[in-house]
Amino acid sequence: MGILDKTVTTIFALLAGVALVGCAADLSTVVAPDNVRELHAYQTAPRCPVAPSTAAECRWTEEFTVSDVRVVPESKRGDRSAVLTSASGTRWTTGYGHSGPVLEQLADGDRVTGTIWRGRLTEITGHGAAQETRRAPVNGSGPDILALVLASSGLVTIFVCGWRLRRGRATPEMEAAFVVAIGLLLLGLFSEVLLLILAEVLPWDVADHFWLFAAVFVAGAAGIAVWQRRSFNAPPSLPGIPI
């Protein structure tokens, strides 16, 4: 017995599909645009003429002394951080998503140039390279990717459940389409988890690439499609005939 066999479970599935589409709409229309606006404000922020005494929209750079450096290999999970101390004695505890390209080269006592924006230390420069901290603005690709996954699964679910309620009974085609909807949702979540794992192994500039997610998601979706097609084309099993 499938979920679509009963009207009550079909209605609950329909409501779940609506909820998925609603979450996707919130991510794509609120969260992602906010990230994009913040990133644009950061990239276009002018240089501060003097050191700001409060959180300011301009960017201020100054030198810091490095201490308490914690570097974890990309193949392992852990805290990647460093404490930066300004000339005035102010200490900033900074965290990083990856060990490179700057953090892994630092040692206690080294000097780096830090960028401060809106009261946040967003970037460090040293050893001929720059690296963002976890306080730096992020782009909107993350929410957009999740929104795409939720919307794809939710829309297919809504269509299938509406089809089932209109027809009055479930068919094998409906059940197959519903399996695809669930598969898309699980595949998207799996792809996100897989990328988090790959981020610990791959170079920092590769792990953050959008097309890596696209490759994983499309490959998985193709696998689901092939599996469903083979399920429909498989000949029905016949009961054994005693001799």
C-alpha cells in the first residue's frame, strides 16, 4: 500500500509539498537577496578615512599580530582559527572555513593585515595571499541551491497529489512520480552533506564551487530517472508453475 492510496495521507503529502515550496520561496526571495545585498555592500564599501570607533559601512584595514593559530588538515574536521591582536591591544578571535591559503602559513608572532567592516573582521592578508574569515559576507548561491531542491520536490509532490485527488484513485504512474519527488528531496539533502564532506578533502577553492553541487545533483537525478524507467520496463514476474 502506497501513501497515495488513502485520501488522508495524500492530503498530508500535498500540504508537505506546499510547505516545501513555501520554504523555497522564502529562501529565494528573502535569504538569498539579503546575502547578495550584503555582499554587494561589502565589495563596494569605501575605505575609512580614519579608524572607526563604532561599526561603520566603510572598510578599515590595519596590522595585527597573530597568536593561538589552530590549523586542521582539509581531510579532517576541527576548529580553524587564530587570535589577532591590534596595536591598541584589542583581540579578535577569528574563524575560517578552510586552512588555506593564509591560515596554514601563519605562526605565532606573524603579522597580517586585517579588514574590518560593520564591526566584523572579515578578511586577512599575509604571505602574498588573502583569506576571508567566517564573518565575511557570503553569496546567495547556497540558499538558491537549497531553494531549487525544495521547489523541485515540492512542485512534483503538489502535482502528483492534485492528480490523485482529482482522479480518485492512485495509479502506478502517480506512485512513480511521487517516488521521484521524494528522491529529489533526499538527493538534494544528500548532495549538500556530500559537499560538506568533500570540502574537508578538496582544495578550498574547489569545494566552494557551485558546479560541484550541480554535478552531484544532476548525476543523482539521472540515476533516479534510469532506475524508475527500468522499473516500468521490467517484465512482470510470473508465479511458478509446478511440474
